[in-house]
Amino acid sequence: MNNNDLIIRNENENDYRAVEELNREAFWNLSVPGCSEHLFAHVLRTHEAFVPELDYVAEIGGKIVGSVMYSRSKLIDENGTEKTVLTMGPICVLPGFQRRGISRKLLELTFEKAIQLGYDTVVNFGNPDNYVARGYKSCKKYSVSLEGGLFPCALLVKELKEGALAGHTWTYFQNDADSICADEEAVERFDAQFPPKVKAWQPSQEEFYIHSHSTITW
Ligand SMILES: CC(C)(COP(=O)(O)OP(=O)(O)OC[C@H]1O[C@@H](n2cnc3c(N)ncnc32)[C@H](O)[C@@H]1OP(=O)(O)O)[C@@H](O)C(=O)NCCC(=O)NCCS
């Protein structure tokens, strides 16, 4: 199977379980022992902030190997004016199919669709390595901070329309769609619906710790 067979299409109900299994495979032990992204994908689809038009899968030979989802969040500027932006995630590609440009295709296509829907900005947390090649920049470059003025290294911003954020300072308020992922019992209960998988430490968890605890100060 190669990328010539790649189909990028909207997710449908029949894909739900496969997409949750894909999230579990891709994120397992990546940031913490185990993962919660399969639960996140599960609850996101019914959250009020979910954007179904941007819910896409990548399929090769009838197998779902990639997934991306988006939701709506907001930025508030120095005058208190609200702006709706997209939060991208979760995004994942099945191990074994990674580094073949699949997430690139998912993102490029959904960015185009997002522009057609009238969105001009994407803001999300993530490992910068995965996103800078897609045109994301540090939040600091666009004066987008968290409440309290923090500029996390992992807070990344992509202008879909050049200049969309120019001339203002912004505070990012992410929707609460992933809040259930902090509930370890809820994650365990959901994970029990999948085949057993061993939780373990791996170095990427330290990388995640470093990225998620770092802020830009100059
Ligand atoms: C991150 C992930 C979605 C990337 O998907 P992918 O299909 O492997 O990525 P692509 O092959 O399209 O590569 C996209 C770009 O990111 C870069 N990239 C991808 N993985 C990278 C890595 N581990 N380290 C550094 N750069 C990386 C590539 O160089 C590429 O840049 P290019 O387009 O200029 O060549 C995939 O590796 C994955 O599912 N990982 C586990 C889940 C995850 O981390 N999700 C993102 C949470 S922040």
C-alpha cells in the first residue's frame, strides 16, 4: 500500500470505532503512560464546539490510517472583542504510516475547507516539530497568550488568512471539550472497552513534559 491509494474524506458514523482505535494506537504512551485521546475523539463529536465539516480521515486500502478533528474556541482582544478561531486536534496517523506526508495532506485539505467555511485562524497546543512546516508559528509572534499573559512554547498559531490577528493582543480561551480527559477513572473506564495494552514510560514523555511546561519570555 502506498500513498497513491490514499483517500482523504469526511469521517462518518461507521468510522467512529476505527478512529478511536487509531487515536489509541498513535498516542499510546506518547505523552504519558497510556493515553486519553481516544476518549477525547469520542466525546468531541458530541460537544457543542465540534466542527463536523472539518472531521476528516485518511484511508488507504479501506483502512483508516489518519484522522483530524477541529472545534471552535475563542480569542479575546485588548478591547474585549471576541473572535472565533479553530482549535485543531486530535490529529494522528497510525504508527507504520507516519512520516509519509499523510498528516500534511490532512492539514492542507482541512485548512482549505476551513477557509471556505469562513475561519481565518487555527490555535492549538502541540509539539512545534509537527506543525512549523505547516505554517504554524509561536503564539508570541501573534501576541496570543493565555490568561495571565503566559506564552507557552507549545501554543501554536496558524493564520489561514494573512494578517487576521494583526494589530491586536489576544487571550486564548480553549473550549472545554477535552476536560473529561483529566478524569483518570473516566479514561480507564473508556479504555477498558479496548483490547488490553501495556502502559509504559518512554522518552517522548519527557519531551512532552518539557514542551508543556515551557514558556517564551523574551
Ligand atoms: C504527528 C503526526 C500526526 C504526524 O503525522 P505524519 O503523517 O507522520 O506527518 P507527515 O509525514 O505529514 O509530516 C509532516 C511534517 O512534520 C514533520 N514531522 C513529522 N513527524 C515528525 C517528528 N517526529 N519529528 C520532527 N518532524 C516531524 C515532517 O518533517 C513533515 O514536514 P514536511 O511536511 O516539511 O516534510 C504523527 O506522527 C502522529 O500521529 N503522531 C502521534 C500522535 C501525535 O503526536 N499527534 C500530534 C499531537 S501534537
